[in-house]
Amino acid sequence: MRSHITPPPLGRAAREPDTHAPDGSEVRLLATEIHGATRASLCEVRLRAGAVSRPVRHRSIEEIWHVTAGRGRVWRCPPGRDAQPVDVTVGDTLVIPRGWDFQFSAALDTDLRFLCYASPSWPGADEAESAEPGALGTPTI
């Protein structure tokens, strides 16, 4: 007789955020350890129209962002360097390397939404630390 193994549950973006990221954005968890992910995680990030995130940097993870809705700007800056923000829109994908400062904003007329793949898995709130002011100005959240 074969034993039955129950697969991990499906992930689905919740109507309300599961949490807020250290940068202030809304986070909806899609694939985490409770969904069976052991080496990476996936979430949907949302930033309301006109909002500017707090600048942060990650201590140990790398993220890959894929924009699924809206438009905005992203500033990513390597340690000890200067960098210019880039405009992002639906279909754009970018990397947030470990240890780089970053900040993002949504266009005035539309929310910004993106999938965020983190490797290794997001370890918790103390993963992110505050960074120097970013090129996108004063945070609004």
C-alpha cells in the first residue's frame, strides 16, 4: 500500500498585506517555508501611487524584482558609490544585490506592484537595515 504525501499548500496573494517590509511597502507572501520553500522565497510587493519607500540595504539576501503592474522608479547603489534611479514599468526585471542601498517609488497616478524573489529565504525583519537617504527623496511611508 502506498502512503499518501500531502504537498505543501498553494500560495495566493491576500487581499490585505500579510506584513509590511522594513522599507514600508506592503508584502503579500506567496512562497515561504510554510509553502515548502527551503532555499528562497517569493512575495508580491505593493507601493501605493505617489509613495516613496524608506532607503534600506539587505545584510545577507539578494532579491530579483519583476514588475507586474504600474510604473515607478528604483534607486540601487553599491557600497561607497553613486547611482542614478531607473524608471520601471510592467515587464521590467532587476536585481537588488546583497549589501546595496535601495529605494523605490510609485508613479503619482498608479500603484507599483512587483514579484520579489529572495535568495536565500527572507530571514526576518532584522535582515534589512536603514540606509543613507536615497536618490528618490524623503520617504512618505
